[in-house]
Amino acid sequence: MSKTRALKEICKICILWAFFLIFPAGWQPVRAAVDFPAVEKILGAKGQMQEGALVVRFPRTDLKVSIAGEPVPTGLGFTSWTAWVKMGDKAMVMGDLVLLEREVNPVISTLGTAGIQVTALHNHFLSEQPRIMFMHIDGKGSPETLAEGIRKALSQTATPMPPAPASPSPALPLDTRKIEQIIGHPGQLGGGVFKITVGRAGITMSGMELTSSMGVNSWAAFMGNDDRAHVAGDIVMTAREVPRVIQALRQGGVDIVAVHNHMLTEEPRIFFLHYWGTGTAAHLAKTVRAAFDQARGPMR
């Protein structure tokens, strides 16, 4: 072998060694990141990064909702939201849209043109006026295409676009520290309510674990005062936990509003229970705590 050929072979070996040193086994080229600013621009609303997801909210401040004849604030559960996460060079979006009955089917048709699935459609309250429906959605693909589909769907509704700036939340005549102590988790004031949210781990879909910000959580929203408060909320459960949660709520006099799915292909299968109660704030907090205790920890 000539010296020139030998040098070429040595160079090839050096290059191969350098490649394996720089790029370890299993290395894959970095894919393009999902362009969250483009999503925000198309939706016409700024989002918040939470647990690796961009969460964009659309409060239905156009609606004046009452339950059993009593006005209730938007923050009690009348905010549409979408959560966006990266999937390689694509995106997955999940969300929940707050709709009037007449808005439901135009929204479904518009979402379908963008390849966005409707995974559930149901009530979250009883005796509310006007009648409100909640549409859970799931989409995977180009973030721009998904965002355009959601923007067009929302344009079929009276949802304020862009969302009105959040006004400072007024102080509530509730002992919020006591509520936190009873339930065992911190809460936040906003939208006229005091809300406590508790995420649950262990749910996967499309090969990724879902977080609280993507909808896997239990929550309780309090309004009113210490002597007469209302609580509304949602509890995420496995099938075996459903009867125990219902029993705990009913023992405390809290009404069961709905039990249903929010997703289609999650593992393991989970259910969501919506509830509504009226009483002293302390009693409602104790009842919520008893129900939360029946559905806690990682899902299996």
C-alpha cells in the first residue's frame, strides 16, 4: 500500500472516531422546534408556559351566566383554553372550549377541516343560564394549521378575540388560608373565585406523559363568603375511584353534576367528575378534601 493511500485510510478512521466521540450512539438530528410565537400570533392571544406547555386561555366574558338564578363569575369555569406541546417538528394541542348550544356544530365542522378531533361534548354544570356546553379537543400536526383551525372555530362563536385583559381580582370575603389548610394545597385568587388545582401524574397519550397543564388535574373553585359559599370543580379518577369519590361528595351534601371522559386514547383510562355545592366554606372544603383523598397519587 502506497504512503498516500495509507494516509487516506488513516484520515477516514480518524473522521469516524471523531464522529462517534462527538455524536454518541442513538444520536438523532435535532428537529425544528414548534414555533409557539407563531401560534400566539395566529390565535391573537398571549399564552403562559406551564410544565413545558404553552397554555392559551379565552375567557367567555361575553357570557353573563347564572346558576339557579344567582350570577356567577367567569372564573368559576367558563374559560376556553388550549395547551400546546412539541412532538418532534410538529405539535399536539389539547383543550376545552366553552360554547353556547347554537355554537356547537359550527365549531365542530370548522375544527374538522383542520384535522382537530372532538374527544368529548357535555355539560359541566346544572341549572345554568344560558345553557353551556364544553367541547374537549385534541389535534396533532403543523402548529400553524392547528392554530388557524382553532382561530376559525372560535370565530364561529362570540368569544372575545383577542381576550380582554385580566382585571385585578377583588378580595373575596373568604378565609382562603383556612381553605388551603383543609384541602392541603395552595390556591390562587382570580376571576372572582379562589381556585385550588391538584395535578395527577401517570397518564400517557401518543407516547408522552400528560401534565396538569394539559388537563390532567382535579380542581375546586370557591366563591361567596365563609358563611355561604359555592364550590364548583372537577376530579380526575380511575374507574375504581369513581364510586368512592361520588360517595364522599354526596355524604357532604355536594351535588354530582356529570361523570364522563375528556379524552379518547389515554393510558390508563380515566374519568372526570364535575360537582357543585353550597354551604359554609369550611364544610365545602372538608367535603372536597374527602373526595380528593379518594383520588390521589400517580395513576396506574
